[in-house]
Amino acid sequence: MSDFNYSLVIPGTDSFQRTISHRTRRVYDYLAGVYPASTFLFHSKAHKCALDMAGIRDGMRVLEVATGSGEMFRRLVKANPGGSTTGLDLSPNMAARTQRRAREEFPGAKANCQAVDARHIPFRDETFDAVVCCYLLELLSTDDIAIALRECRRVLRRKGTFTLVLIGQNTDLFNRAYKVCGNIAPAFWGRQVDRRVPGMIEATDLQIVAERTVRQGFYPSRVICARR
Ligand SMILES: C[S@@+](CC[C@H](N)C(=O)[O-])C[C@H]1O[C@@H](n2cnc3c(N)ncnc32)[C@H](O)[C@@H]1O
């Protein structure tokens, strides 16, 4: 595996020198009950697109990293009723909600979600056919993005697909608004990483095979599908 290419980050341009996971965990724990509204308003279109691009088929072993309140997770379980769908999220309240809602909606499906940090995924190498991760990397420092990407690749089988959703960085006004929000509440918003992550994916030895840009109202997302 090739090492992360640090020249992709211009010194002094990254406002996130380290991951503030204790604060991120606290804020997402606190918001777990109301977070579905935000997902519905801003993320649902990109989730649909990611599901389509991930090529999930029934019977697969699927992992979702950073499930949030579980809206994408339930889409994955629905597409994979006879397989196994595993979720993880740093916030115990988010993970518990994800698991409870999936089990209520799909009682016969093999669906599990645990409170786990994406930087240390507790599964053996090549456990999953597909790994999906939506809107997590914004919350990690650049070094931790590289670590999380390596973990996603490690647990993915050869030729398996890694599908990633990022907040788009292609709209100037939105970028400025995001920067303000990120300065006010960095543990919740993080900062945009869309421009730097594709290079980091390739540096992790994952080959990008498809990309799409999605807009939901004023909120842009970028969906990237890569193969191991
Ligand atoms: C912006 S939300 C996105 C939630 C969901 N993926 C979606 O598409 O709506 C980010 C989620 O990442 C989780 N998270 C943050 N840091 C994490 C980490 N190091 N490992 C796992 N999950 C993390 C948060 O708890 C939160 O639920």
C-alpha cells in the first residue's frame, strides 16, 4: 500500500490540525434524536445516489462507517435483506438509534450497529464486500482521514467497492457559509475536504471508478465510488 502523500495538503491551509473526537461525540450524542430531520433535508438525495453507485446486492456483507441516525443504514439493510449489514458510529446514541430503527423496520434482517471509532475498525482484513461512508471525513484531521481511509480499505475485500459521500466544494457562497459554521461549531460541521480527498483515496490504493455531484437545495454533495 502506498503511503499518504502529504504534499496534497498545503501547509497552513488546514484549519483542522487534530480531530476533536471527544467534542464531536458529545455533540452528535446530544443531537441524535433530531438529526434525522437534517438528514432528510440535506443528505437524502446523496444517500440515494450513493446506494445506486455502491451496487449493493442481496446477500452481501456491507459496512457503513459513521451511520449517524441510520437513514442510509436502513436503505442498505433494505437492499440487502438476506446478507449482513454492519454499522458503526462514534456516538453511542447515534449507533443505538441506528440499530433500534433498523431492527424495528427489518426484524428479519441481519443488521448490527455499534459505537466504534472509524480510525480503529474492529474487523479482520477483507471482511466486507462493500463499505459506505457518508459525511464523516469533514470531521477528521488530515492525518486521521488517511487513517480512516486505510481502515476502510483494509476491511474491504479485493475488488470490493468503497462509496464515499463528501460535502461538495463547488459553490462559492456555500463554501463561505460553511467556513463560518465550521468556525462557530467545528465539532459538528468540521471543514470541507472535497478538494483534497480524491488524491488521498488514490494514495490509499483505491481506484476511483465513478463520481457524481448532487445538489439538495443549496447543499452540494459529491459521491465517489472506488474499487480496491
Ligand atoms: C455529519 S454526520 C453524518 C451522518 C450520516 N452518515 C449521514 O449521512 O447523515 C457525521 C457522523 O459521524 C460520526 N463520527 C464522527 N467522528 C467519527 C469517528 N471518528 N468514527 C466514527 N464515527 C464518527 C458522528 O457521530 C456523526 O454521527
